[in-house]
Amino acid sequence: MRAQPHLTEFARDIAKRTTARLGESPASRSQESPVPIIVVDVMPKAELLDPAGKAVAGALARQGNSPFSDVRIGKRFELTVDGPVDDAALAAARELADSLLSNSVIEDVVSVRVADE
């Protein structure tokens, strides 16, 4: 099946942007345009099974010599802030984390913080 032309162009555009960024480190990007970033970390609830984490833990065990006995996989969101990070921006990020970025039935928001500079 042939890809639709507009999807192919979109994929090429994404590939170009990704390739252009591969050689850059996060530090070099932050030096070019120092913008404040709020980081939101979300993890599966401790009492729930994490199938992806179990798969990674199994792979580590099969490789041998791994000091790790368990793996849990979560999500990290980086919110770029227009302007300074103040209490209102952090409160807005917390509200967004609870209402949109996480599913409170199966996930916990473990941290909302300003990214290290």
C-alpha cells in the first residue's frame, strides 16, 4: 500500500528536524535559548502491574550481571514556560498534570518542578 503524499512529506519534515537535533546536547540547546522549563514526572501506581517495566527487567536479568531487580516505566513531560516560572505557573502545571497529563486511576504525578539549569 502506498503512503499518501502529504503523510510522506510530513514524515520527511519530522525526520529532518530530528536528524538536525541529534548532534546537539540538551546543554547546547539551553545555551542558545535559555527558556524556563517545568518538568512533570508521572509513574504507574505502585500497586499496579507495569508490563513494560517487567519486560525490561526480564531483559536485564537475561543479560546477567545486572544489579537491578525491578524496573518501572513512567512518563516525563517538559513544559516550556513563556515568561518567568512563578507560583502561578507551577500551580497551573500541577493542575495540568492532574487533569490532562496523567490518568489518576492508574498513575501518580510524582513531581512537578523547574528543570535544572
